[in-house]
Amino acid sequence: MTKAADTDSPYSLRPSTAEDRPVLIRFMAALQDVEHALHPDRPPGTETAEAHFEYLRKECAENQGQFLIAEDRYGASVGFILFMVDDFGGHYVHPDHRHVGWVSDIWIEPEHRGQGILDMMFAAAEDHFRALGITRLMLAHLKGNDTARDAYLRRGFTAYETILERKIS
């Protein structure tokens, strides 16, 4: 179990278990609903959360990843982070930059945000990847999710690549 740097923190992280499946699907649906409100390509959480969770669980297992649950001092689940190793194949990136730590998904219940959980999650991801010899942590956020973007920028993330889209009519 991981505690926040402040030993008086009411929050901790632990690896998820099979018993966490319902809460992880609920969190995944909530995250999907936020993104659904931002972009029409994202279906509502009720339509996709369970299948997407199963997909991510498999990806996590196959790519040296972890699903961690954030809990409050009473053992209630208040969020999760999913991270795994990603590989930029091909030859367009220097070999020492091809393997990265990829943060796939993060959810923290709104009433628990701003209390150090995100920092604790990133520290756990960094520890995991550092042990694997990986030196870069990457993530993405959906355009319009300014709250997430601002939180990531405050924690030292910088823009790496921008993806643009255009409808074909």
C-alpha cells in the first residue's frame, strides 16, 4: 500500500483485485461520461465501460501495467489509475525513447480531487516505471478537458505531440 508523502494523508493506493471490478467499471463509466460530453466519438459510459474495462485489463496485463485503486482512510474506493508500458515502434523515435510509461486512464471522484491523490498516483507510476528502467512518463487528455490538462501541466507535463482531426464529408 502506498501512502501520500504526507503521512497524515487519509488516502492510500493499492493494486486492484477481482473484487474491485464493479467499482472500476463505475469509475470507467464516469470518466467516459465526462469525455462523452466533450466529443461525439465517445459513447456514454453505460454503453462502453464494461467492455472497455475488459480491454484495458488485458492490455495492462500484457504490457507490464498496473491498475491501482485510491482509497480513503475508511477503505472506500475514491479513484483509480491505470498505467502500462507503451512502445513507439518503427524508427521515427530514438531507440532510447521508444519505451515509455503510459498513463492510460485516471479517475478521482470529484469530492476527493485536490487532496494529493493525483500526486500519489503519479509517484506510484513513476516508481513502477523506474523499476523497469523506463525514464519517460506520458499521458493524453481529450481536448476540452481543461481541468485535467491544467492538473497535468502543474505537475511538469509538457505537450509532446498534437493530433488534429477533420471530418470527411
